[in-house]
Amino acid sequence: MTERPSNFAGIRKRGIIQGRHAMSMMPARLFAAIACMALMTIAAAQAQTFEHKTQRYGSDIRSFDPAEPNARLCQQGCIDEPRCLAWTFDPPGGQLENGRCWLKPTIAQASFRYCCTSGVVRTAPSAAPGAGIATVKELAEKLGVIGTWAADCGQPASAQNPYVVYRALDAGHLQRDTMTGPSTRAAVSVADTITELDPGQLIVSWPDDKGRVINVVHQQGSRGRLMESVRDTGEKLYENGRRVRDNLETKWFSKCG
């Protein structure tokens, strides 16, 4: 969340929290799915800690005004939203009768702010069991991610013009190779989570030797650009389309072939 009021131009958007309604008589498969989802929600709530006098900046999935001025309603809103990793509650003040909740698609950097309360509910986006969510492979195929990408497909792969190759290893894993030559692989990662945040906004997440990396990618058809990248510790690697360590702007990559 940016300083209030926020007009962050990245991926903040209003949305709808999806609910689930149980019935006394239902197929066993549906009952099991709802029960499993409830256990996941309880586990997330138990793992949750409140960060008092803390604000988490960054992009937002959406914001909403809670029914009561209670940070726990903000926490629950994040738990109920599979794409939400963290949240910030801005207390009542001015025109905010009950305060405002901000739901985050990344674990945004925490900073001191006396009025606010924040928290983290999960380290990667989750999918509700039985909700018909596509696998990593299916979603990557649907969005056209699988294949070779480069800033300039007309030039050979090099350190200045790396090729990024995506290929599905199985239903739940997508390998990403960064090639700086025909047979020179500079980096490799295996994503286990892909989420379509909004049309044209993807979250791709994978584990590495330091924990977990979460990328937010802006996609326009056969073109894509890295906009944000953070570790699950809150460390920012890229922000607003620029690499944090040197402010280098990210490039648009096009799908080759």
C-alpha cells in the first residue's frame, strides 16, 4: 500500500471475495472439498500474527471498508482471498468510518506506522480444493507462457540479450531457463505456483536456496515484462519495473517463433 490515499498504477483493483455456502445434504466429494478448505483456513488463521504499528507498502489486489473497525476482518478477508499473501488495516479517520483494508498479492515490505496493523497469512497464492483451478501446466498453456522469450528474438542469445525458456516438467511445475548462449544456461528455476491475478497480470512463484521468490509479471498477448519481485522475507528485488539494486528498468520480452 502506498501512502493514503493510494493510486498505485500497478495491480490494485476492486474485487469480490468469493464465499462458500455449506448444505446439510451434499455429495461426499463436495463435502470433503469444503472440509479441506475449512482446515486450510483455520491453519492459516492459527499461523497468523498481528504486526501492530506496521504498514506494508506495495501493490494491492483490492481494498475494502470493513463492516466494523476491526483489523481481524481485514485478516479474514486476506485468508478468504486465495491470491492474498499479506494485508494492512488503516484505522478509522477522516472519511473512513470503519477504516480500510488493503489486500496484498505479495509480502510487501513492512515499515513503522503508528496507526496501522498488518499481517501475513501465507507465503504463496493458494487454490481452494474442488474449485476447478487449473494446474500450473494448464494455466501456463492457456496463457501462452510455455516457449522461448527474448527482448530481441532476431538476435542470438547472449548476456545482453538472454533468452528465457519455459517448459512444463509435469502438471504442477514449470521450469524457467535463462540462456545466454545456444548451450549456456545462466540460471534455472522451477515454479510451482502460477496465478492470473487479473487479465494481463500474472504471479509466478518458486522456491530457491534462500526461501521463495514471488514475481508479478505484466503480460500483453505475446509480450511480457517483470514489474515486481520479492522474497517471502519481504526483500524487494524488483519494484515498479526496475531492479532495486541499481534502478535498471526491466525490458519487454516477446515470444519467439
